[in-house]
Amino acid sequence: MLLLDHVGARSGALRTTPLLYVPDGENIVIVASKGGFPRHPAWFHNLRANPVTYVRVGPQRRKVRARVATPEERPALWDRAVAVWPGYADYRARTDREIPLVALEPA
């Protein structure tokens, strides 16, 4: 579990959201599943508007830059995400949207 700080795209308010994550070398990958609901989670829209932010993993706080995983990266990252939390496969079955995978790279 990590804590993602993100700034509201419209409000400019600082928010913090707890999320599961997938380690990927120096990067951290988070899944914008929103439980399989039809829309992306608010934090995803906030990161698109303000991609440089901070995450806390355990006691460590890291500055990161968010980007959506490329189509080439996506299959392997999705498999790793499902291995971390098998429920992601159920979420995918509940929605017609492609669930974004967000890579958080050191900034």
C-alpha cells in the first residue's frame, strides 16, 4: 500500500489516496481501476493535470512524475498487477473502458 498525494485538477486542493501498487524497477505502477466502474478515478484525472507529485511507501516519501503506461508496456504490467491483486481481473470484466496503468517515475 502507498499513499498518493495529488492536486485537484480543478480545485487545486491537495488530496491523499491510499492505493495498491506494483513495483517495476525504480518505478511504481498504480492501477486506475476504480473497482471496474465506468469512469476513471479522480486521482487519475488529477495526475494527468498535475503529473509531478509525491508518494509515500512505508516511511519513505518520493517525488515522482506520473505517466500512462505505453501500449508496449501494458500487457506485462497488467499481468504483474493481477498477480499482486487478482481482483483487477474482475474489475476489468465489469467495465468497457481500458483501465489505465500509471507509471510513477522518479522525478
